[in-house]
Amino acid sequence: MRAVVQRVVQASVSVVEAGALREVARIGPGLLVLLGIRTDDTEADARYLAEKVAYLRVFEDEAGRLNRSLGDIRGSALVVSNFTLYGDCRKGRRPSFTDAAPADNAAPLYQLFGQQLASTGITVQYGAFGAHMHILLVNDGPVTLLLDSRKEF
């Protein structure tokens, strides 16, 4: 399981319905989490990554050091499914998505990730799983981190 985690001042997700955008989620200060799920990911991957995100110290303390977690600042998380995080671009010009989990396998792990994150006291909002989404964000810092449950990077 992979995540691109961005510290944000605010973020929102909208979907296109009947030719118009409809906002489905919005957060204030917190983290935007783009979540990719691999074909062989398990519940253990979801739990590990949710805990990592919940306690990741990426918010500044009084001294300006990155010493505070999402819970410490009472921030929110916006979790958005993103199968393209498993796009393999090493060959040719079109990414291969063979490592990305199919929706039937990915959706329960996506939900479990959000539930595990919420179980730490974090307010969690969700994108629309499997939908074409428009994401607006104001990146804070910018602070953007890559996480992988297999610790590949």
C-alpha cells in the first residue's frame, strides 16, 4: 500500500455529475492522503499505513520543528483512492497498472484504512472511490511525503 501524504491548509474533492461538479468532501488544516492499493496488499498493510499517517510528525511546534501529529493539531484527513500510485512507467510511454488492486479488492482495504485512521481520533473524510475526481488543495509548506507499507522507499 502506498500513500502520498500532503500537509494542507485545506483540501476538497468533487466529482462530475450531470455535467457539473459536486463537492463530496472538504477538510481544513490536516493531511490529504492519496492512497494506492496493490494486488497483494492485506489488512495488515492498511493498519500499518493508517497508524503511520495518524502519528506522522509533520506539523510544527512552537519552535518551528516538525514535532506534532495530526491528532496533536486536531486536524483532519481527506483520504482519496488513487490506483495510479502503482503505475509502472519503466517501459514504454504508457503506464502499466498490473500491480494496482482491482476495485473489488481495493475498496474494502481503502475503507479499512480510513476506519483505522478514524479509530485514532482523527476526523476522516473520503473521496469517491473509483470515480473521476477533481481535487483542490492548498499545500502547506509544501510538505509532501511518500509512504509505503513495504518500506520500499
